[in-house]
Amino acid sequence: MELKLNSLLIHGGVDGDETTGAVNVPIYQTSTYKQDGLGQTRGGWEYSRTGNPTRAALEKLIAALENGKYGLAFASGLAAINTVLSLFKSGDKLIVSDNIYGGTFRILNNVFKDFGLEYIIVDTSDIAKVKAVLDDDKEGNIKAVYIESPANPLLTITDIEAVTKIAKASGRLTIVDNTFMTPYLQRPLDLGADIVVHSGTKYLGGHSDVVSGFAIVNDDEIAKRLYYLQNAIGGVLGPWDSFLMIRGIKTLGVRMDRHQENALKLAKWLLDSGYVDKVYYPGLESDPGYEIQKKQAKGFGAMISFVLKKEYDYKTFFKSLKLITLAESLGGVESLVCHPASMTHAAIPKEIREEVGITDELIRFSVGIEDAEDLKADVEQAILASKKGA
Ligand SMILES: Cc1ncc(COP(=O)(O)O)c(C=O)c1O
């Protein structure tokens, strides 16, 4: 039976336990498996880095949710990204979106660059710019375009279908970090992308209690190489965390609905409040990404960034919040704020940050599922408390 998305969240992948009828997938807390004779495994299970039934159930689930053939689960989003980047070789180049998660920039700039994998930063929301860089690459060294949409932290929207079209036309791959949207709102493989990556730590887990990551693909050859790399590099998700991820994913739909409802209320209120110079949220009709987001996703997500007017002090604002927590990360049921310049994006040199708009004044807000009125009240009292000279 073909299931719709809300049913897939609960019944997708491996549904319960065949042996006992337990409605939840058991936690196979084991590192290894008995072999009945040389080469005689029971169902192919050999060693839990290579494969574990709890992780395998989660991997089937994430593949089903992203409408992909293959899903792979990792110990963090960056472990997934590390494994995907390991598909490339010295001398290869990647195009990357100009505002991406700081850790993704860090692994490209401080790890893979030393192995000869280069990157070119491009504003991927401007398709003409992507095309120009690809056309310019006469030697064919650019092997892939790496997109975040909406991007972290400026929520810039890239037309995924348009990028995949021009990348595919010249034999390049498109990789999409779908962390901010989740498959509930956006399915990049359906838009033509080749590889989807996730920090599962965020909305997929949803409760700020697990660090995890995913890669999802359709292509048999890419999948074969990724499975090889997953085992060879070894950054796999453990059985207990795999269980927690399956549990978290069951409520993804209801959580995302509430997250988005709250985020839209907060973004609209901030925009009209008179307290801010700028609000970044693709769900605002005035946002440059609004139309594309409406076309390629089922919603706008729940990440907002904003800049307070000069008369307010952002440091005092962070200190004055009472309900909303100042912390790294996002996508949990509780609202979190962060200061990208010194926290999530500190690994990006200041000149690059300032050039793309990740200024010291930027505030990132992961809108949780609390009552929107309480969130609004907390933000407002913190802004008022932050008035300079008050
Ligand atoms: C968009 C995005 N991708 C990837 C990552 C990395 O994920 P993890 O922290 O699970 O390694 C993050 C973390 O904040 C992120 O925001």
C-alpha cells in the first residue's frame, strides 16, 4: 500500500518487530553477531559499523521519507557531509552556496582543502552566477554544486530544480542540505538533486537530545560508493540514537506544522514591530525567495534571522531573554536563539561573513512549538530591555 507522508513518518521503513510483534523497532545494542560457520551469518549481520538492524530500520525510513532508494545514517550531520565529500578526489572542485552552516565551511576550508578538494563560493540563489561559473570551468574540474536552501543563517532560497538542471546538463552532481526543511516540507531528490544530506540533530530528531546525520540517494553507483565510505570511514549512528531518531521522526509532521505557524506569526510581528532593521524569513511575501520557496516546498520552515535597529544592543537582548534559550543548534521543540557570528558561523572568516551579510548584529531564531504569544512577549521584553542608554 502506497502511504502518504504523515503515515510514512509512523509506518515507513521497518514497521515494528516481526519476531515479537513489538510496535517499535528494538534497540539492537550489539557490536557484533554470531556466525554459524565461516562466512555463515544470520541475515548478513557481521559487525555494527557495517550494519545494525536498528540503524537499518532508520535508514529505510529516511530513504522512504525523502523518496530515495537508499538512506544512510551517521553519527552527526558533519559525519554525513564528510562521507559525501569523500566521494571526490584531489583536483576536484565544488560550488558551494555563499551562506552555509559554518561547520560545512570549516570542513571544506580546513580539512578537505588540504587534500586538494577545492571550493568556489557562489550566490546560488542567482542561477546566472552558477551557470557562469560552470561555463567558465573549461577543464571540467567542478564536479558538484552544494546547496543549502533555505541557507543557514540568512534563509536564502536557491531554485533547486534550476540548479540541478544546469548541473546535470554538464554531468555535475547536485548535493542539497535539507536540514532546515526536512522531507516533510521539501524533497530535493524529486526536484532532481543527486544527494540529500541532513543534520538529523535538528527537526528530524526534534527534541535536542540526539546528534545524527543522513545521506539519501537514488543512484545505485553513488549509493554503492557511499555505503563503502560509510563503513570505511566509520562515522555511523549507534543503535540507541537510531531508535531515538525513529521515535522523533514519528511526530515530525505535527511538530513542523506548529513550528511554521509560530514562525510566520513571529516573523510578521517582528517585521511590523518597529524594532528591527531586517527580517529574513522566506514565508514573508516581501522576501526575495518567497515565490521560489512556494514553488519548491510545502512550507517555509521555522528559522528566522533578524537584525535589531541600532538603538538596541544585541548582546543585552540575548542576556535579557527569559523563556527562549541562547544556544547552538536549532529545530528542537523549544525555541533557541543564537549569534551566528560568534557561534554557529565563527569558523567563517569575518571578511567572508560580512560580505554575505552574516554581520555581528545578526540574530538567528529557531522558533519552537511553545505558545506564540509567550514567544512574542519574551522577544519584546528582551528588545525593550536592550535599548541603549535605558
Ligand atoms: C544546515 C546544517 N547542516 C549541517 C549541520 C551539521 O550537523 P551536526 O551538527 O549534526 O553535525 C548543521 C548544524 O548546525 C546545520 O545547521
